[in-house]
Amino acid sequence: MTAPDRASVEAVLRDLASGALAPRRAADWASGVLRELPDDEDVDDVVLDALDRLSGADLPSGPGVLLHSLDDFRAWHAAFHEGEPS
């Protein structure tokens, strides 16, 4: 598997930030991509940072409560557009 391009990652971030994509689905997708990337794959730092963030989109902060909110997802989306890894 090769790393997704920026457009693909941006689409997931956009859908997550708008509420159209569930955090669990975004996290599952990003985790799967990260798991399948070859160790020697040269991945765009901005894409890699976004995948890392997305893989934790469904982290709980307590029973039935997610650590991250729509506000966080919107901030992730904005940071992605700035084009700088965190």
C-alpha cells in the first residue's frame, strides 16, 4: 500500500470536521493506512501528521465520551490546509 495523497486525506478530514464521517470510521481508515505503509515509504510529513491525528479521532476520555470534538476536527482540518505538520 502506498500513502494516500493530500486530496484523499483532506476529504476524510473535511467529512470528519463536518460531522458527515464518524470518528470511528476515520480512525479505522487512518489506522489501517498507517499499519499497511511499508517502513521504507517516503510519506509527506503533512499527510503523515494528519493520519496520526485521524487514527486517534475515536479515543475515549471516559465511558461513552470522546476525547476529541468537532471543534478539534475542524482545527485538524484547518492545520492541514496550512500545510505544516504539528
